[in-house]
Amino acid sequence: MYLRSCLGTLCTVLVALSFAGCATSFQTGSELSPGASLAKRSTFRFVPDKSHGAAEAVASGPDWRAIIGQDILAELNAKGYRFFPNRTTDLLVAFHIVLVDNESVTTLDNYLGYPLTAGQAAQADLSRFQDPNHPGQASKGTLIIDFIDPKKKVLLWRGWAKTNVDLKQSGDKLQILAKEAVKEILAKFPSR
């Protein structure tokens, strides 16, 4: 009886450890720009993509911008936001994913062409996206989602997630990882 109990406990611990190895941990965060309000905003559209890192990173792989865009769309719809691709909306949504080594962290500030004031640039603090082993370079596996005021073209809210990513994993595993990252980031964004 004692042996059976010990074996049962050992098996439970081993199963738990095997699943713990499968779980992905994210460093996440978000910030609302000083003086910004998301109240009375319920519609959104994506800004045109002007980034190049994600497309160049995995030219033969899945279209990461489309996959992540769909994940963001699904999460925002679940929170009560409505998507209108071809009309004026309350919010513009931009995102950037770092899938390559040696990407300059400064591209995270200007990849979409909307200006940041000095205060917003300080608030956005790009240092948190740097690879600690390579100052000035963005950490591979970083996803940033920005919400922008469409009239003023200023940053309202920024959320991010960082995790270790191995692009040699199967496409399915990477898509699950991307979906989890989007979910973690937008968990902090207010619902309608």
C-alpha cells in the first residue's frame, strides 16, 4: 500500500513536471499614456504595415503579421470592440513582432510612422524591449501592440509580451505561442 502511494505520488509529480516544461512563460506589461483615455472608444482598424522585420525574418514561413492580426481581431471582438477596415474608427491598432536577431530597438519606435512626443517616448521606454546580452538590439520573441488616437496620431496604450522563441519549432506550436502572447497582452486592455 505504501509503495503504491509513493509510486502514485511520483507519477503525479512527473506528469506535472512534463506539462510544466510545455508551458510558456511571458514577461508582459502595459501602459496607458499620461492623460490618455480609452473611454467611449469601441471601434478600431489596423494601421498599414510599414515594418520589415517580421516579413524578412521568416520569408518561407507563415505570414506572421496576418496570423497575429487575426489573433488581435479575435481578442478585441471578444472584449466588445468592433473592427471596421475601411472607415473612420475610434482607435488605430499597430503591432510589431521581433523575429530576428540584431534588430535595432529604435525600429520599435518608428516602424509605423506615427510620431511620439518627448513625454510619450519617455513613457514608452524602449529599454525594456532590449536584449540584455546585446544592448541596442530588440529581444527576439517580443510582441508589442499599440493603440493610437486616429485624429491626433499619438500613442494611447502600449502592451507587450516577451518570451523565448525558437523559429525551428513547428508552425503550429509557434501559432499557439503567438495566440497566447496576444491573449496575455490584451488581458490588460479594458473591455467595452
